[in-house]
Amino acid sequence: MDAFFASVEQKVNPKLRGKPIAVIGSGGRTVVTTRSYEARKYGVKTGMNIYEAKKLCPDLILVVGDNEKYTYTCTELSVIYNRYTPDIEIYSIDEAFLDVTTTHHLFGGPEAIGSSIKKEVKDQFGINCTVGIAPNILMAKLASDIAKPDGLKWVKPEDAETLLKDLPVKELWGIGAATTERLEQLGIRTCAELGKAPVSLLRNKFGIIGEALKHMGQGHCDRPLIFKEEDPKSIGHSTTLAKDTSDREVINAELLKLSSMVGRRARKHGFVGKKVTLTVRYAGFETFTKQTTLQFHINSTHKIYHNAVDILDSIRLVDKVRLIGVSLSQLMRENEDQMALFNDDAKAKSMLKAVDSLNDKFGDFTVMWASHLKTMEPSNVISPAWKPGGVRNINIKK
Amino acid sequence: MKIGEDITVLAAFGMPYRIKPLSFTWSGRTIEIKEVTYTWKTKEGQKDLHHFSVTDGSTLFELTFDAVSLLWKIESVET
């Protein structure tokens, strides 16, 4: 999708159409999550704080994002994709890879599929998207980046060499600033140079990925699409507090809320975890994590919470806290048949089951710990890892 | 501005829109909808809520339709 969140907001509100807008979180200290193409002309970038953005573009209109609209749209977009192929990887909330190898002949070819999807997206949501078509996802992503906004580009195998000849390596998906800098140290600036570089040189500098980098320079990529989400390695939530604080009562209330969210998601998808990790970011952006490994696997809210609090108790906070996070890792599938060792565990499990089923029926946080009422409003910025299904599908509230 | 009041809505049900609000009465005034600018759906537990962002040409409203109670609400107004 082109400038996804901003495009949705411009479609929702006719007064925003054609104007420079930036979608921001709902917290007081938020950043630009997406900006319209009109705002990009002024140099407004994702991740900028609103003061920097306003300095570059004084007429910039700030719009608090509404994650419910975006997650719904993303889910509906996958319905459109499914009409053309069952082989889909939803890569992020606004990007998807479709393998049409076995279905394109039914729809008049890949280009016809691309055009049809663009039309359906425009007709149904009134927003634009760009389609890149190529023999692999590396080149398809490149084609899409080149064709933005509102474009369609098909890079055929015979076109790859010409396209990559003078293309800077940083334009390739997966080559970031650090890799670009290290390649430059080897005198490699273009994809063609990367493709021709000796494997031994690249291996020496980059280790095991050296050979893969050479292939990327040649426009090759053998990464298959990931159709089915793998079991997660961890389940976690974090929140930027409305204001920096050292107040342990406030921090503990946030920890309880985050532990509830982690526990509920783990129980919903049938996972238990053995490691609890606490993440703290100070006002000065210094961030650290501390973890504890337990003897047993858990997924109950109060056990996650108590372990997170124990970790926090073991730390001497040296500054006010800006962000706090809790995660559960070393996950395994929960064995429902496992009997609880102690009666209290069985009671707690039954209680959580009852709470979960009430929240399933009437909505999240219908039944909650009273301490949740002390929590501050979060900034409510959606994670880029959000997915329309599976364990990364988080019910987003406004 | 948040409102959250029950309202009466004249709507068309059927294809291709499924549900299309045409006008609504709020505070004794009937407002003709010129454009449904966006629609989306949320879940509150098992309950489906259909959201409609609509405009009369000058003001933007958010309406919701509760598929269980069959009631309409005006959720917010943005001038």
C-alpha cells in the first residue's frame, strides 16, 4: 500500500486530501508513523518527532492514527489477494507477497493480476497500491519500490541485469545502512559490483551471508514465501508511558496490564513460557533488558506479573522510566491434559479461563484487575509485525 | 468531538455496499449523507460493530451500526 495509514486517513476525511499529513500515535510524546506523499516533499520522515516534522513542514496536519481501521483494511486486503492465489505471505500490515506461479494463467497473466488487485483496492478502499512483479521476492520488492506510488512494474529475468547495473546496493531489500557502509569499504557501491565481487572477499567480510549478498547483487533470491506463521519465539508487549516516571505504583500497574496482555495472548494461542523478560527504557533512551528463567512453564497473568515485578525489584532505577515491556519466551505448546500440581494452581487456572471466556464474549478488558484503572493512556502505535491471523493478531483498541 | 448517542438512520441494505447509510437524525436535525468516505468493522467480544465515516459536505461524522442490537450510534463529529 502507498503511504498506507496516511492514505486511509485522507480517504476518511476529504479535508485532508491533497494536503501534507502525518499519522502519529495517540500519546503525548509520539512520532510520525506514516506521512502522505505531499508531506514527503518537505522531507518529513517516518520516526521523526512531531517538532522536527513541523519544522520541516509548518503546514503539516497531524492525525492521530486509528489502528482499528488499518487492521481491518489489512485483513480485507488479504481477502482480495486470496481471489488470485492461495500462496500469500502477509509480510507486514501494508505489504504482502503473492506467488502466482500456478494461478496466473487463470487470470490473464501476472500483469493482469496486478492490475486487477490495484483496481479492487481502489474500488473497495479508495487507496492506491503499487505492484512489483518479478521471478523472486527480492526483485519484486525492488520493482515495487521503483514503481511507487500507484505503479505497476514487471521485471522479467532478462531485464534484471540492466536494472541492477548502476543501482546502488542500498536500494536492495535487506541491505541496510551498516551493510552499505561495509560494502563501500570494499569498494562496492552498485548491485553489479556486488554481483561480480569474489565470494571469498564477501565471506571474509560478512561471514556466512557473503555468498547470499553476491546472489542479491545478481538479482537472485531463493527465500521462499512463508505461508504459515511459525510458532513465535516470544510473546511480548511494551508501552511508552504518557510521561516519564519513577513512581513504582504507576510502573507496577503498567506491568500488570502488560502481563495481562502477554498472558492472554499466550493462553489464547496455547503457549506456555519459561523465561520472563523485563525491558526498561529510561527518559534518556538508555534501554536494558533483564530476564529470569523459571523452573516451570507458565502463562498465567499473575505469575508473569510477579516475575516481572521481582526483576524490577532487583534493579535500582537510576532515572525516570519512559518505556516498559514484558515478554514471555522459551515457549512450548501448552499441554491441556497436564494436571495442576497444587490446588491453588487449578483454581487460578479455572479463574483465568472464566475471565478469558468473558473477555472473548464481551471484549478485551471487560473483566480486569482493578489496578488496570491506574494505568496511563498508551501511545497506541501499532507494531509493524501485526498480522491478520495467528499469534501476531492483536486486538487493537482505539 | 466524541458523542456516543443512539440515533435514527435511514439506510439501504444490499449489494454492492451491504449497508449504506443515507441520512440520519441527530438533535432534531436530519442530515443528508453526501459521501460515505470509509467503512470498517470491529469486534467487541463476539459482537460485530460496523463503522461508517460519513460527510454531509462540510462535517465529518462517525456512525456505528451494532449488528446484534440493530442500533445506530453517532460516535463522533469533526468539523
